[in-house]
Amino acid sequence: MDIIEKLKWRYATKKFDTEKTLPPGKLNILKEAFNLTATSFGLQTLALVVLKDKYQRQSLLKYAYGQKQVVEASHLLVICIQENIHDSDVNAYYENISNTRGTSKEILDPYRKSLAEMMRKMTVEERQQWSKNQAYIALGNLMTVCAIEEIDATPMEGFVPGKFDEILNLKAHGLRSVLLLPVGYRAVDDMFSSFKKVRKPLEETILEL
């Protein structure tokens, strides 16, 4: 299948095969894809929580409004943002650039100071929204990789982040949950898998100037 055919194959899976589990190789591809997601300035103020334990996921079910994919999928991916962004995050980022690329700190220092100043001018809420916008990029990237790898997935906004944060003890890691992505393999009796994809014609969504 080419990429367009694989994107047509993809759908928001309603029912997962509970007997099938993603092999470690496939899971590692998703981890790497998440880590390679484009982020503003490359600062990476996101984190991915990978949940396999179904007992733990069962405790989250009612806070995902009973969406059974949370438990039935092979794994539940929870996309998180940092609660806050500090000077230390910016400093560590530019230290990583220097170490990875061998770029002198003197060359990088003006960029480091500029980004640190930009972050300081934002409120905590603005920093969180800035990170959340990028979480959607990560979600889209993961969904595309899932399609390429023929991994089924269900993107979700409908859950109670505060309860997820509490149960998963995310505050201890300085994180807040923002999006969910159950991943695995579709059940053979999920009737939605055979439905034709419904989209507007290209001429209604594409403007060529």
C-alpha cells in the first residue's frame, strides 16, 4: 500500500482485538516517532506515557467517559505537556545542541537568551497552551505513523485530564495529560472498519493560488 492507501485504511477504531498486543518493535517505532515530532524551537516540552497494564487502565475508564478503547487496546498512549517551562529547560536544550552538534556555546548563547526571554514573558497558562498546540502535532504524527505501520489507533480528547494526572501521579513528573491515543489492532467484528471514508471533495478543501 502507498501512503494514501494507508491513510484511507486508517480510521478511529471503535473496537480493538483484546487478544492482540503490539510487539516491542512496533511500540519502539511509536516511541521514536513521538520523540522525532517537530516542536517549536525543538524545545520538546512534551512527554509520552505508555500504559500497558489493563488493571491500571480500568481505573481510568470512567474518567474517559466509558470509552472502552482505553482498556481494550494493546496500549494506551497519553500525550502530556510540561506543567511549566523554566530557564533550566532552555539551558538544557542548548547544552544538548552544543554536545550533539559540537556548536560553540558562544554562538548559541544569543539564541538561548532570546528563547529564555520569550518564555519569561508568557504566563504559565500561555506556556501550557503553547505546549498543548504542539501536542496536537505529535498526535497527528503518531496517527500517520500508525497508518504506515498498520497499527490501529483512536485519537481522544474526551477525558478528564485532572483525574488522569492524579491516578498516574503525573504531577510528580511535572506533567499534565492533554490527549489520549489507544493503539493496537482492530477487532474483526468492528463494523466501522468496513465503512467507506467520508471526506469532502478536494476542490472544497484545497485552495491553489
